Amino acid sequence: MSFQTQKSLGKCKMERDTTTYMRRLIQELVFDDELEKKLNWDCIVISASDKEQKKCFELQLQEKIFSNHIPNLKYMVVADPPGNVIGSGGSTMYILSELMEIYGSQEELCSKRILLIHAGGFSKRLPSLSCTGKLFCPLPIEAKNGKLICLLYLKLIMTYPFLKFMKTGGVFITCSDDLEAFSLEGIDDALNSTVDGNGVIAIAHPSSIAIGETHGVYAMPSNGKNNKSLNTCWTSLCLEVLQKPSSVEMESHGAILNSSDGEEPVVYTDSMFWCGPNLVKSMVQFAEENKDELYKTETCIYGDFLASMGTCKPEEKLFWKKTSADASINMKMATHFQNSPLSILILEKSKFFHLGTMPEYLENLCQSSELYRVLGMKPVVHCRTGASLTCRGIITDSVIQSAVEISQGSTVDNCIFHTPLVVEPCVILSNCVINDPDIKIIPSGWLFHSSAIKKDGKYSYVTIAFRIDENLKTCVEHSWKHLAEGGSSLWTARLFEARTSMSDSFSTTWRSVTRSIQCQHKDDDIVRFSMIDIVKLKHVEGFLQHRNSINNSFHHF
């Protein structure tokens, strides 16, 4: 048997074991009538960027609990304090301070088991989720009564197996734009009494060097690496955490594992982690002592908090070499937590999936993706059709009243189709109503999304359209250049007209995209809206009304 064949078989076995574990985990929990008793977190905290996003998340939580789309648990949304952007580091500390007010003492707080999901931010690289948030993104995984689950529901499932290891309390931290798939065979032996449960236990995944360059990478002692070939799950102390290191930095800091049997080198990258009771107490103290400065500067729970830890001497750590002495609060955070115990839980049969950008979203939510296979996704979930549907992509939460074809690599959610339509490959079509016989094709490589807005007491709809390969953070260079002010980005440029109905809104934007009727100069009499305008003016109730109309229409077929 050739080396390449052996390598391929090994990869297939890992995916097969992970698939078996994840599908069983999802099926057992989603269809479990006792699920709400099993998911016994004392509180599930969701971070929000501001009070408006907090309200948006709370309304969606209420609606999803009412419609049985998520378990009825204790959820709490905490908005960042007004003013400066404080990042995930400041947000974590602020949330712990808020929980202190609720529980009344450090001892009471530290005895609780808290799930903290960072969900703030406005999804600038995935604008179909800018208004409602990635955490409520629908996923093509079937639950009870043919319904689907959202990303929040899947997060609850994925974090459940680790809950039992937080016996004395702690805070489990994860983000809203990633998914982890794994097999936990042997985890009970790995998390034995030698692991310090009062510090950080961080979950690590085997990754390529290229992936390591865009993530946090754990450097471990050589004696810990000896477990690699023996166990599916194993633990190790951590020398240091390298944040988005170069391949040279990974090599020089001992983070690369070179296999003796010719396999590709491996690094172990970060994702979820949890903090034990003693560390939570230390975090609360730090937040209280530094609150005046902490909430004026952006800090990162990965790049400043975790990255300062490890058993290496401070002067040897890459973190200290890269951190400027002028970054006062970053230095204070690092100094305060640098000696905190950090254990790495390596899941050899695991993989990290990121859903933060338009290309990543399409790459992972398609019928040919590894994520699709591992999680047991389906091409059509929670849809009703009164006509023929050909789906080589993915469609969820939609109503099809005429012949529709969804091409390979395209995803559709929360849409109503009244007229025949072909959705070409590599399209994101979200929250749209199409009722125009002239619209026969959705062009390849585009995102369309309709948003409900409220301005001056009046309600209307704006449909956005961007090319999948466009970066909304950069200057307008392509599709809408003629409408943008000089130097504006796709996020700030006022490009899209409002209409009183969703279908008219879609038709207006579709014609601009497909028929090139955009004039070479801006008509000053037309009021247009930017993405930042749409986020600020979003009418969450309008989004929910549209989704409820889809659910209600199922009863009329």
C-alpha cells in the first residue's frame, strides 16, 4: 500500500469516527424530551455590541423559544458599555462584572456553570447576517417536527459534552462564527486529576501550518507530544500561545509536530475553552480594579488573555515580543494572568470550521462539504412547495409556489418564491420575496438579502446585493463604484433604494445588478441606504413577521 493511500485511509477513518460521534450527539439531543434538563447551564450569556443589538437578540430568543426552535433555558444578553469598542477581552470582563451584580458574591458566581457566547459585531464579511446576527443563522439540520436548528442550538449541542467536567463551576467561552466537530473517545481518561481545573482548559485541533498562520497556536513540551499517536484525546501543559504566527515563528517556538512516518506537519490551533472557579474569581477582581481603563481600549480574550499564559518565561514568549509597552491595559491583562494554569485538551479527531465570511459560508454550507457530511445536513429542510423544486444546493425555511432550481454551491433561506426561478451556482439568497415574472435567474457569485427598516416612523425594505468575493471593509472598486462617494467602503456607501414591499425591494436591486441600468452618475433625488444605515435602522419585528408568515403559510398547503 502506498503512502498516499495510507494517508487517505487515515483521513477517512478520522472523518468517519468524527461523523459517527457528531451525528449521534445531535440526534440524541435534538430528539430528547429531557433536553432542557440535560443542558443544565446556570446561565447562557450572549454578548452584544450595543443596546440595539441586545434588543435584537432578545426578541429573536423570545420568538425561537415560543416557536420551540431552541430549548427554553436561562438566557441573558449583555451589551457592551457605550463608548469605545472593547473587544472580546473587555466584553468578557464586563459580563463577569454584570453577573457579580446578579449573584451577589464571588463565591456564588464562581460556583455557577456559565456558557458565554461572544456574538457582538456586525458581520461585515457576511452581510446577510449583519442585522440579525450569526448566532441565529439557520442550519440545514433537521429537528423535531421537520423544523431546523439555528447556530445557537448547535452551539448548545456541541458544548454539552464538556459540561460534566465543570463540576465545581466556571465559565465556558466560545464564539458565534465557528463550529467544531469532534470525537471524544477517551476524554474521561484525558481529563483526569492531574489537570488543574482552576485554570484554563483550552480545546485544540490538529491543523495545517497554513491554518495556524490565521489562528492561535499552542506550543507544548516535547513529553506531551508523545501522546499524539496513542490517544484520541490527550492533555498537555502549554509552553505558550502563539497568536497568528508565521511558519518561521511556529518552528522556532517548537509548535510544529513533524511526523516520523512522512505525514504532513501538524500544529494545534485554538477554539473553545473554559475557565475554572479560581480563575473566574481572578478575572472578576481584575475587572473591578481596572474598569476605568478596561472599557476604553480594545482587548481580545484570545490575543491578550490566553496569549499571555504558558509555562515559558515571559521574555521567551512571542506575545511579549509583539506587544507594545504603550498598550497599557493589554500589558496589565497579560501581567495579571500570565501565571494562570493553562492545560490543553487535544482532540485528535476534530476539526474547526469558520463561518465568518461569504466564501466560508458557501464553502461549508454545501452538499459537497466536510461539515455537511459530518453533521448530517440535508439539502432541503423546513420548506413547503406547491410546485417542483430541484435542489443541488441548500434551501431552508422557505416557501416555493412555482418551479425553482437551486444550483450547486448556493444557499437559500427564509425566502418566498411566487414565480419560476433559477438560482445559479455560488449564490447566497436570504430573506427575500420574489414575485416578478421578469426575474428568471439569480446570477452566479452574488449575495442578495432583504432587510426591514424603520425611518421617521415609516416602515420599508431594502435589498442589498454584493459579490461573494467583495470585502465590505475596503473601498468600493467593483459593482457599485459609480454610486459611492470617494473613499467610502462598501459598508458605508449609500447604494440601495428602499421600497414599501419586500418583492418590490428585491426587484429594484436585482434590476440594478443584472441589467446594468446603473447610470454613470448618482441621481441626487433618490434616497439610498448604506449597510451601516440598514443596521442602525433595522426593524427586528419586520424580520420576525416575515419569518412567521413563512411558518403560517405552511398550514395553507
